[in-house]
Amino acid sequence: MTQPLARRLGLLDAVVIGVGSMVGAGVFASFAPASAVAGAGLLIGLAIAAVVAFCNATSSAQLAAQYPTSGGTYVYGRERLGAWPGFLAGWTFVIGKTASSAAMALVFAAYVAPAGYTELVAVLAVALLTTVNYFGITRTASLTKVLVAAVLAVLLVGVVLGLTGSRGPGVDNFGPVTDHGWYGILQSAGLLFFAFAGYARIATLGEEVTRPERTIPRAIVSALGIALVVYAVVALTLLSVLGPELLASSSAPLVDLVVASGHSWASPVMRVGAGLAALGALLALIAGIGRTSLAMARHDDLPAYLAAVHPRYSVPHRAEIILAVIVVVLVMMVDLRDAIGFSSFGVLLYYLVANLSAYTQDAEHRRYPRALQILGSIGCVVLIATLPVTAIAVGTVVVVLGVAYRFLRVRQLFT
């Protein structure tokens, strides 16, 4: 039996890690591609994504209370459905979030790096945050608190300036919400789901949470609620000031918001806020992927070498170092918008397994009605089907490669 991780995270730590996982990716990366496919209909897409996310969050909370260990849905799938569904959940999480890590590093660099130094700054960000994670989860939580507070303050400034600026909000800027059709709205929901994907990040850190049966469910639902309020306020502000067309073409929506409102002086503030948000998301991603890799290695679904826990800092240090190396390589290749679609594909499959797993729980461990798990499962399948074709194709190929790897490994272990 490998060394267990230490329980050091309280409710506030857990909520902050969840909020930090969502706000960084969602506010600064998801609204532009969602507007491109749905226009003002992204508001309906946001509501649909929120409903599916809530169903998934309650499933994750219910499962995490029964299985408070590292690995999240990878562990839940193994325990409730069997080894293969568990592997599918773990594999899709690891590959999707590894790509997201590279994307977040590039978002940070795109906002703060001097011209010509984007990749170098992205690599340095990965190295710095991997080091923070390496020296213990309490340092991760402490830094995340600082980043989340700063990002929320920047967003508040941006919204206030946008609503009170020279351009001002206007209902006419929205346009018809169904102008792009319901397929576009559903596709925007799939893309915006990427923004909600961090709400259950704390479930992957379940082995390090104090009083997990009580803390994890409260933290997951609280973090999701906070993030949803932030998303709704920012989305309404962006659409009312910029309009769907300008938002769709923007690579930095919050910067364009303050510039369009006559507050160009605030542009650097928005850029710093975006950079901090990306750092917060990247920090939580590294922690979550490391713990899921640890759980998979413990069950021989990844090399046993990755199951090592540092004797002093109580972190899966080998898994995090190898993850950092892979992310650095991907930094040279990843495009942010493609990464969002690919990550959504993987994460929606991940939560499909979570919903199916929660559906099988008995009355003793049930906290929410089965209807939510049914709705969540259907929602995941529908949103997967409406993602960009490229995301579906690439995601399917990577899943097949993972299945082939496990098939060969199982065959080797039992022959």
C-alpha cells in the first residue's frame, strides 16, 4: 500500500480551489467562441451548461462523500461500474486537462508576455506552479486564495467600468437570442461547460480534505454557485456593451470591454487579471491531474512509478513532474479554442461516468434524487454530440488509443 496523502484542506480551501479552477478558464476563454456559434444565444447556452453542471456536481458530491480519496470519478467509476468505466473517466480527465493546462499557460503568456516571448513565459509559468504544488497542497490552497481574490476584484472593476462607461450597455446590442439556431445554442453550451469543469476539482483532492463527508459536498455546490453568478454578470455585461459580433471576434473580451467603454487606462489591469486567472486555473489543474494520475497508477492503469508520494511534502511528486514536462511540450502545439472543444469532450465523458456511478448508489449514501443523474447523463451525451467535429474526432482517437493501451497492459498483467 502506498503512503496516503495528508488531510489538510478545510471548507474554505476547498471552495476557493473550486472557484479558482472555474473562473480562470471561463471568464477569459469561453465567451468568445460561444458567441461565435450562438451569438446572444450563449445566454441560453450558459443556462443549459449550468443545469448539466449542477446535475454533475450533485453526483460528484454524493460520490465524493462515500469515497473520499484521490482520483475523483476515476475511483467512483471503478467502485460502482467496474475497472473499464473507471479507466475511461480517468483517461479522459488526464488527457483533456493536460491540454487545458497548456492552454491556460498560453493564456497567461498571451496577456502578460512581451512580444516574441509568449512560449518562454508559458513554460516558466508551468515550472513555477509545478514547484508550488511540489512543496505541498496547503501552499497550493494559499496561493489560490490570493489569485481568486485578485481576479474577482479585477472582474468587478471591469463590469463597473463597462456598465458606466461612455458606450454604456444597451438591450439592442444583444440581437435575437435564437438567431444562430438551437444547434448553435447547444454547441455554445458544450463550449461553456468547459468553464464549469473545475467545480468538482476538489473531489480529485478528496484524500486531502478534512471531514470529507461533510466538506466535499458543500464545497462543490458552493463553488459552482459562486462561479455561475460571476459568469452570468460578466456575460450580460459583455453582450450589452460589445454585442455578439465584437465579442465573437475578441481574443481579450474584458480588455475590449473597458476600451470600448472609454476606459483604456484599465486595459493593463484587465490583462493582469486575466493572467492571474489563468495562473489560478493552471495551479488547480496541475494539482487535480497529479492526484488522478496517482490514483490510476495505484490500480496499474498508469505506470506504478507515478504512484510515489513525497515522504515530506505528501504530494504525488513524480506524477506532477512528468505532467509538467508533457505540458511544456504541448505549449508549443496547443491552440486555445481547439483546446476548449477537446477538453469539453473529455470532461463531458468524465461526468457521464460520474452520473452513471451515482445512479447506482444505495439509499444510505444517496443525497440527491436519481432524476438528476438521469438528466445529467442525457445532458452530457447531447453536449458531446454538438461539439465541433474536430474536437469529437480528435477526442475519439485519443480515447481509442487509451483503451488500446489498457487492453495491452491488462493482457500483459494476466498472461
